[in-house]
Amino acid sequence: MAELRSPSRAISTAEAQASTAEARASTAEAGASAAEAGASAAEAGASAAEAGASAAEASTAEARASTAEAGASAAEAVDRARSGDPRALARLISLVENGSHQLRPVMKALARFTGQARVVGLTGAPGVGKSTVTSALVAAYRERGLRVGVLAIDPTSPFSGGALLGDRVRMQEHATDEGVFIRSMATRGHLGGLSWTTPQALRVLDAAGFDVILVETVGVGQAEVEIASLADSTLVVVAPGMGDAIQAAKAGILEIGDVFVVNKSDKPGAQEAVRDLRTMIAMAQRGEGEWKPPIVSTSATSGEGLADLVGRLDAHWSWLDSSGERDRRRQTRAREEISVIALTTLRQRMGGLPGDSSLDALAARVAAGEIDPYSAADELTAAIPAPD
Ligand code: GDP
């Protein structure tokens, strides 16, 4: 490589080295005087620190007191929700939806009661009958005497949310049943989005003692795939004549289905839909001992096939237990929860939330060519206080 170097390049390299040496020397000088200045600053700082220490002690005590208060009221709210007070429960879910600061003590108080509920996710295109299937499942589990929670998650799309939510009125047949809690959650535009709110809401219902939690999502998209990954068992619902099986394959939800439901089997084309699904599911490679997703035909409006569906879900639940898959899934869920919360906290500390002034100011400077995006990102991350 050295022979290829042109003379002028060699000279400029030498020059560069010389000026680097100079720069180092002056940096050392600057460093020395900075150290001197630093020493006297440190002295001044020491007395300031003394004065500050007693103030800090006082405010720490205050902070502790208010944390204890928050903890006590959180524990009380959790107790009330566990005793079956639907208003207390609704309030806790609202804390989740609003990303409230009170959530921290609440989650602390909840933690030891979680891990009991069985979480079933339902996904599929709008109109296939998810709400109807959900409602029928609620009835089936209620017959067994189980307490059932339903979280109907609304998508981020502002175009479909409202109308579809209206359809969920059908679930109101369970509204007066004390063993059922139904909540629609709008997660649109929320800090951290779907992946942040849903697991926290699940925790609330789980700790409140619901035996089964049904999580229903609208539409078929990435968000639904994410939501489904939160569940112990995922139902993918399709209907005949909608090309749903193919759409489902395209959307990547065939991989996440533990049980497939061809709903509206009273309509023409149901058998074809089952056949299409079977062909596509058969293409997936499955090892020994792995779960083979069954296909269940239902007519949710008449209740046909519902007993079969509940049976398949029970079989999946047993398999989750015996294979160790339930613990694996739950750990994956917890890992995701922790990272989402940690990343959200980091973003908040950086002041990096969209619309925040420091990020905006940096963005303006980058856009104007004053600084490069790497330097801007460095500035942003430099603002994160190091952990103690
Ligand atoms: P979602 O958008 O997937 O939640 O679908 P819905 O549960 O709101 O159902 C959409 C429409 O399909 C409603 O009018 C239901 O009454 C109807 N529906 C649901 N299940 C069945 C079924 O098994 N057979 C028939 N024929 N209609 C059904």
C-alpha cells in the first residue's frame, strides 16, 4: 500500500501528523489549566455540597413519604379490583391507557398476583366474526364458572376504529354479568403504542383474578401479530368467501395461529376455506412434539362448533403446560415488556419524544446543515443521566 501513496499525499499525511502532535500538546496544556481551575471549583463545590446535603436529605425524606403514600393507595386500589369492584378495575385500566405515573406503584402491588390467567388472543380480518366468537367463548367459559375478562384492542388506524367499536355492542349481553369484564382499549397514538398498553392491561386483569382473558384485535396487520404474540393461545379467525386464508398467509399470521377458526361455516365456501387453510398450514415445517394447529369450523351466531373450539383450546393449554412452551412464551412476553418500558423511559429522559423541544431544536439544526445527525444523537444521549 505504501508504494501506491502519491508524494503529495505523503506530505499531507506528515503535515497532519505534525498538527495532530501540536493539537495534543495544546490539549495537554489546556487540560492542565483546566485541572487547576477544576481544583478550586472542587473546593467551592465541597462547601456547596455540604449545604446541599441537608436539603437533599429533607427532600429525599419527602419523596420517600410520597412514594409510600402512592404505594399504599395503589395497594388499596389493587385490593378493591381483586375483590371484584368493577369501577376500581376500570380505573386501573385507565391508568394503563393514560400511561399514568401512578402505574409504577400499581404494577408493584399487582406483581405477586399475576401469572394465573389464561390468555387467549383472537385475530383476523374485520367482519369475520371475532366479536361474535369472543362473545360465544365468554358464554362457554362462564358456564364452567370461570371469570372472564375481555380486552378489545382498537387499531391505530383512525379510519376503521370507530365503526368497528360500535359492533362490539353485541358483547353487551354479558355486561350485567359480574363474572365478566369487557373493556375496549384505544391505543392509537399512545406512547409506546399497542406493545406497551396491552401487556399492562393484561396484568391488571390477571391480578384481579380473571381465569381467562380474551384479547381481541381488529384487522390483520403487524400490530395484530404483535398482540397475538402476547397470548398463551392465539386463534386466527377466517370466514368463507373472503380469500381470508390467503390474506392471512400474506399478513404472516399463519405462523402465529395455534387454533384456526373458519367461522360462518353456515355460509357457502366454508369447506373450501378449510381446505385452503389445511394446505397452507401443512406447508409449515414442524418438528417432533410440536403443536399442530387444528382447524375448527364454527357458526358463532348459532353456537355450532363452539364446544369443539373450547376443547381444542383446552388441548392447546395442556400442551403448553407439558411442553414447557407456556413458560417460554411468558418469558418472551416479559422480556418484551421490560424492553419497551426501558426504551420508553430512555426516550423520555432524552427528551426525545416527538414534538419535544430539544429533539425539535436538534432536528432544525440537522435540517439546516449546521450539525450532522450523529452529533445531534450524541447530544441527545449525553443528556441521559448515568445510573447511580
Ligand atoms: P368482527 O369484525 O370480526 O368482530 O365480526 P363480528 O363479530 O362483528 O361479525 C360481523 C358480522 O358477521 C355480524 O353481523 C355477525 O352477526 C355476523 N356473523 C358472525 N358470526 C357469524 C356466523 O357464524 N354466521 C353468520 N352467518 N354470520 C355471522
